[in-house]
Amino acid sequence: MEKKEIIKLFLENEIQLTPSALDLIFQNQETIDKLISYAKQKNILIVDEKFVEEFLSTQRAKGGIKIEILYPEEVSEFSIDDVVRMMKERFQILSEILQQNNNIQNLTSLSRVKRLKEGEETTVIGMVKDKTTYSVLLEDLTSHETIQMDAKLVDKLFYDDVVGVRVRKEEGKLIGDKIFFPSLSFFRKPKMLEVDLKISTQEIKLTSNAIPIEKKEVIRVLLNDFQIFLLDVSIIEKYRRGNEGEIDVLISLIERRHLNPSFFTSQKIYKRDLFLVDEVPDVLIVINTKYTLYKPYKGIHVFFLPEGKTLSLKEKKIE
């Protein structure tokens, strides 16, 4: 149901909607009939966001499922300061995840790493700001340093990756010989919904209620505490190298805990970074692919969903 149709339906029942309430109802269309009845029961003539949220929380308490769809909000005009702020926030979140998941010992900031004695070893965490065939320029909140590395290690890195690097002092140079990604901390037990949820590239359908979805590069869908990420295949293509398989590219992005890490590639800033995997999703669906695929990966159900196909999440089946 489109927003104009929702407005018309409420007006037919002598109820007006505020813009914020309309947005919330649009994302929870399976509750419209009950919401109208509830508003009439309470003799409410103007439904606002607060009223809708209270109603949805009541439904959830009764065992209902609240569906929330989050779309990326792109900032059309931004400054260098905005880019720096975005990168700083991302660095702080990912560096914390990186330390927790890799149990890094003997961590040193880039401002102090030059003080290493010959042959001494430590680990630094930084954001990749530049690279050549045999070196990487890393930056943290204190300084920046060039780390000499094997070409095969450098090739694994994207611009703006937040990584840990094990380094040692050798002939006055900093040599890196191992990379740590934020990664996933452990193999979670896969979790699935027991309700009949169907997803296509056009809509999300719960029982008989269908919610249209917009065409975006990334979308987050929350069903109570169950999280679904939808990622357009065009993002994967940006990071694909040579004959690398799409699923391998996706896994490498998951391990980075960011599904679109390079500002050099995206050139976009969002009010909220929905590409950031700060919370691990239960399901990750790559949409508009050329073929179907299902692969469980460290507690995440990964699906490849072509346009025109529908995924039955409960059955883990694409038709």
C-alpha cells in the first residue's frame, strides 16, 4: 500500500496522520486495521508518531512482530570536516571491535611506534589512507606512519580499511608481516524466524501483509530483535578483483565489519552508516544477483536473491 492510499484509508475513518506517523505506519502496514480500530476506541482524531509507537509496543508485548525498515539517508552537501568526523567515528567503533575479537597484545599507537628498538615487535591499529605495491600508510587518532609490507598483504587491503598490523623495527624501517581484520568474534548459533516471512527485491511480506521496499544500496530490516541486511550486488562489484567470486568478496567485507569501507570508492556520507556491521545480522541478503545461493557463515544466513525471485526465510528457499 502506497502512502497516499494509507492517508486516504485513515481519512475515510475520520482520522488524520502526522508525517512522522505516516512514515512509521508505512513500515508497519500489517498493523493498519488494528491501529485504526485502536484509534477509534480511544476516540483519537489525529494520530501522531508517539501514539503509533505506543500502539506498536503494545502489539509487540502481545507477541506481535514489529517490522522496522531503515534506509540510508545520504548527505548531499558535506565538508572535509564531515568526512573526518565520519572516519573518526568509524575508526573508534572498528578499532574497539578489532581489539576484542583478536585479543591483541602489546598494542602501540602510531605516534609511539617509531620508538621501537631494532628487532622489537608490536601491533598497531590504523586506517589505510594510502598504499603502494610494497607499503601502506596507516593513520590513527595520534599520527600516521608508513609500514613496509609484502605485496600480497598490501593487495588484501582496501582504502579506509581499519586493520591491525603486526610490525617490527628492521634497519630503521617499520616492517609489517601480519594483518588483523575486525572480523566476527565467534561462530554464533544461527537464528531463524518461525513466522512465514517472504522477501523479494520489491517487498517484504509477512503472512498476508506486504510492505514495499525502496531501491537502495543497503537496507536494514528489524523484526523485533531479528536483524536482516539487504545489500545490492552493485556494492560487491565495486570491490571485486579479477576472477574473485561474489561470495568471497562478500565474506571479505563481512570480516571487515563494513560492507562499503572505501570512501574513495563510494564518495558518499550518510546520516547513519548502515553499511557498518556494528551489530552482526542474522540474515544478509545480496539482492539483484545473477544466481541464487544460500550459505551459512559464522552464524549469518547469507542469501543471493535475483530480481523477480522470492525468498521464503522460514524454509530457506528461493523461488
